[in-house]
Amino acid sequence: MNMQTLTVELGDRSYPIHIGVGLLDRADLILPHLGQRRVAIVTNTTVGPLYLGRLTATLNSAGVEALPIVLPDGEVYKNWETLNLIFDALLSHRAERKTTLIALGGGVIGDLTGFAAASYQRGVPFIQVPTTLLAQVDSSVGGKTGINHPQGKNMIGAFYQPRLVLADIETLNTLPERELSAGLAEVIKYGLIRDLPFLEWLEANMDRLIARDRAALAYAIRRSCESKAELVAADEREAGSRALLNLGHTFGHAIETGMGYGVWLHGEGVSAGTMLAADLSRRMGNISQADVARIDRLFKRAGLPTVAPNLGIEAYLNHMAVDKKVEAGRMRFVLLRKLGEGYVAADAPAELLRQTLIEATGPV
């Protein structure tokens, strides 16, 4: 399979996204983005045994020294304590300002590594090597980095762009089915917010994606990254159109926080959260019940939950009040004007929101 390359256009901070097979063996793709022949590879106890040795060997063969930093695996570890483990290792090994950090893993590793890179010595280079579908289509692109707080997900962090994103589709071979499905939630999101033809393609090809058909995965990853790269280039710090990428996330983050980090995967929260957003969009007269059912069918075919847990109205409202889209004390939601067109709504009627939270949620 030929490698495909996209570019996130950010002037002198533009960077490539390489998508293909066997990219972990391509030192030539990494070397141009290193400040010195020394890197730190941040990974976790699940991904490390699978791919750390391979990436290290690739770099060593090109004369690059690689410091491994292996963190515990799971959303529950996306916190200050784990972030400090990265700083401890960097300081103990006297990493310098030109030492590049390489994130080898899923979204948690990417967010932690990016935040560490933004903070260590006030900013060192970093590279994203995402090994989950969710990270390849979403979290590795765009420069959002950070950690969770007990009161809110991703509330502490920084915008800090990588130098390179290296998406090796081969790493998806070892991805658990539940994690693959979680990534598909973010893929479906792009079709819902701005790309109806892609949504229709997903409906026609979901079985191929679930079966890990390499060509189908490559197409879905490229199409998703194209959408995200365009939105990031137009609105890097989410002052406007980039907020569309948060379809289902306000509800979804409330689910993740309310249930306890790691109980629901991020993509599972996004899926159920998108169904709540679709229900609210229907109540506001934007889309039909048939549209809601169509979205529900696609998420179910992807192996995702479509009914959000009943945390209670007040719990949802409290968690959603701690959201990055809250402005002047008002909640803002990404809703659907129609399938393939999302928008940011600051005027969702409180009564309709409460009806959604009562009638469209299920048991805890």
C-alpha cells in the first residue's frame, strides 16, 4: 500500500501526516523533524511490548539514541502524577531543549506527551506516532494536549502542535475490538458534521472497517484527517469552526467524568453523547426521527453504545457546566442542522435539554 501524505497548514508550523503500512520502520520520515540525534519515546505498558522495540531499532539504525519512558495504561492515569513521571525521566537523563519527545500510543499517551513537550523547558519538539484508530483520525492531529481533572476531562492543557504525525495502519492489527469501535465514533463524527458523502460511504463500508480491511481503513483515516486538518488550519485555537469537532463531546465528557475515567472509553462516550445531541437536534426541529434512527443504526453497526447512562439531570448539568465550550456561563452544544452539517448552538432551550436528559438516557 502506498503511503499517503497530508499537510496541516499552519504557516511555518505546518506539519505532515503520513498514513501507510510499515511506517514504524521508516527512519527517513522521522529524521528531518529531529532537533538532535536523541529522542525520548513515551509509551505505555500495553503498547510498549508491541512496538517500542521496533521503533527504537529503527531509530538506533539511523544513529539516534532513544530513551524509553513507559507509563501505566489507561484514562485513569491521564493526570498530574503520570505527567510528572515523564518530567522525572527527562530530568534524570538530562534531556535538552532539542530532545524530541515521541508519543507512541493512543490518545492518552499523545495528550500526556504533547503537554509534557509544551511544558518541559518551556517547549521541546514532539512527534505523534498514534497506534489506535481514535488517535490516528483525531487526537494526534491538531495540537490539543492535556490531562484530566477529577471535576472535568481535558480541562488542563495547552495547544501545542507536533512536528510530524506518523500513522502506521499496521498497528491497528493488535487493537482490541472495543478500541477499534471507539475510534469509529470519531470517524462517523466527521460525516455527521460536514461530509454527507463520507457518511454515506461509511454506511456502505462499515462491515469492511469492522473487518479491518486495510484499504477501507486507509480511506477512512485519510478522509477524517483531511477534515480535521482543514478545520485546524482555519481555526487552530477553536474560536469558531473547529468547535464542530466536539459533536457529542459535551455530553460524552460528562459521561466519562460521571462514570469514572476509564469505565467508558472516550469513543463510547462520544457515540452515546452524539445520540443525545441528535435527540436534542430533533427536539429543536432540525432533523427527523428517521435521521436519529439512521445515526443510531450506524453507531450500532460500529459496535458502539447508543444509549447514554442515566446519571441524573443535575449530574449531567453539573459536569457539562465544566466544559471548554461554556461561554459567559452559557452552555454551548454542537448540534446537527441536518445530516452532514453541524453547528454550535448557544440557544438550546433548557426545557428541551432536560427532556433529552430524561427521555433519551437509559440505566446507569
